[in-house]
Amino acid sequence: MTFGLKSDQGQLSRQLEAIVTDAVAMERIEQAENQLEFLSKEFPNSLAAEMEAN
């Protein structure tokens, strides 16, 4: 029975790690979106020129 509990604990640990990793990635995406929004308001002409160049 102990093996089953350790196996379940390991699986839960991996799932928790995946959730935390996803949360960190989502936070980084949100920060990038906020930064892009800020830059587009502060430097609208520069951003438009950069988008056209790429």
C-alpha cells in the first residue's frame, strides 16, 4: 500500500509542478501583453514602423 501512496504523491507532485509552470508562463505572457500595450500607447508610430518592417 505504501508504494501506491508514494506513486500517487509523485504523480500529484508532477501535476502541481506542471500547474506552477503553466501559471508562470501565463504570468509572463500577461506581462508581455501589458508591456506591448504600454509601448503601443507611448510610441505608436515606432511600433507601427517596427511591425511593417517585420
